[in-house]
Amino acid sequence: AHTKRVAVLGASGGIGQPLSLLLKLSPLISDLSLYDIQHTKGVGADLSHIETRAKVKAYVGKDELADALKGMDLVVIPAGVPRKPGMTRDDLFNTNATIVADLVTACAKNCPRAVIAIIANPVNSTVPIAAEVMKAHNVYDEKKIVGVTTLDVVRASTFVAEAKGLDPTRVFVPVIGGHSGNTIIPLLSQVSPPVSFSQQELTTLTNRIQNAGTEVVEAKAGAGSATLSMAHAGARFSFSVLEALNGKEGVVECGYISSQETEFKYFATPLLFGRNGVEKSMGVGKLSEFETKLIEKAKKELNGNIQNGVEFAKQYLAK
Ligand code: ADP
């Protein structure tokens, strides 16, 4: 059937709600399964009144997680906790890492063949965690576990279009590497349509793209981080995956996956999607000297993030 079943885990959150709304509007989806540890019944009732095809079902609490996942083709995971006063970065890492490991364990048991799109941060570490959990359950398929980096592409395309007076819907900027700060590497030498930049523009745009999340956190002044643009990015990524699962050819989105492309075990590149998830990486193309230096600068952080994820998974799985 050309309609697919999609689950959102963390559907009641700042990202989860607008993401679920956007998915509800799509004719590509026959069933939309909303899961959270709180408030999903309300979100589900609300969305279920919209006159589109997707049938909405709401599941709340761990007892309903298995039912939320059965038969799913795509599972999108924005679940997590935002950093609260007094919490360290490590506290946040441990909390979100455990949430992702628990949710992916449930996917391994209930929908092992689904594509899993991970939004929960830190993506550089949560994707390796998800992979290790799937491996431990003997259902790992590296073509189906993808970290969503689409927001970096969305932002890069918007900022480049702004700077050059272009239509943002027609600009594509490949973004490689990881999904935090220095590890976000926009390839401004490979923008489509081709654009040229001065060294000053390259530096300014790259910094803005790498720190765009902070721009939103500061503007929201204590009321959270990017949710609406992230919901859009998550929906755009999901629609691309679903179209490819349905047999559309030539579907490309960037994403962070297990990779043999570079010296890094996980790396974001443009990916060609197909009927089984990621068909292949499109590679990093020909990098400029500036971009090669950015990768050099990202090395320590990205490798550390990957290592943290793998170590966490080892301990989690040993329990
Ligand atoms: P964000 O802005 O990143 O969306 P929120 O805190 O608004 O952050 O949303 C995160 C959502 O994830 C909340 O609705 C929260 O209830 C949900 N959540 C937290 N832990 C779990 C879990 N173990 N399973 C599913 N959802 C969870």
C-alpha cells in the first residue's frame, strides 16, 4: 500500500506536537501513532479531528509502548528532557541516552524492520546508542538507523538564500559531519544552484549555521530551544523517507549514520533513500581547503561523542 504507518515517540513535547500536526496533514500516512509518557490522549483527540486521511491513535505510558510500535514503517524519536537549572550536560546526556535506549529496545522487539529517525539529542551519541541496542537484539540494519540533521540543512539553505537574495525553496546546502556546534559542517562550496562566497562570507555563514540553535535558545530566553523549525525539519525528513519507501527514485536528504565514508564511525552525508531505508551515501564530494580544516577541528568532539554513546550502550546493555 502507498500509505505508511508512522509513530512519534515523545509526541506531547515542544517538537513532538507540531511534528505530529505536520505528519497528520500528509497523504503519505495512513496511521499515525502518538506515544509519550504524558498528555498523548489530549494531543491525539485534538489531531484526530483534522479532516485528513491519517488515522490517529494515542498511547500513554510504558505499558502502551509496544502497541504504539507494532506494524510501524517509520519511527521518529523527539523524546527527551530539556536541560533544567542545576543539571549538568552529563545529567542531560544520561537521561536522554537512557530514554533513547529504552525506546529503541522497544522498537527492536516490536518493529525491528522500521526506519528509526532520531531527533533526541545529543544525536552524535544517541545514534551510536540506538545502533548498539539493535545489535544486541540481533536486528541491526545500518540502513535504518538515521540521525536527523535536516535542521542544519534547512538553516544553511535559509541563511544562504538570505545572504544571496535567492528563493530559499530552491537552495540546497549539503551539511556533513555531526549535529552539534563545531561538528556541523556546511559545504558552502557545493551549494545548489552554485553560489560563490568571499572568505568573510564563508566564515560568517559557517559560524551562524553552527550556532543557529543558540540563536533560538537566546531569543526564547528560557522558554526552550528550537521546536517549530525542528518539527518542520523532522517532517521534511520523514516525508522523504516515506516517498522513497514507496518507490520514488532519487530521494536525497542528509542524515547521520554508521559510515565507512571517512575515518569517523558515524558521519552525516547526503544519503540516497530507497525502498529499504538508506540505499547509499552520496559521499562528501570535493571539499575545499576551508571545509577540510573544519573537519579537522571537529575531529576530537565528534569522536568523543561517538565514543560516549558506545560506552553508554555497553553499560546499559550489561544491566
Ligand atoms: P523538546 O523541546 O525537545 O520537544 P520537550 O520537553 O518539550 O522537549 O518534549 C520532550 C517530550 O518527551 C515530552 O513530552 C516528554 O514527556 C517526552 N518524554 C520524556 N521521556 C520520555 C520517554 N521515556 N518516552 C516517551 N516520551 C518521553
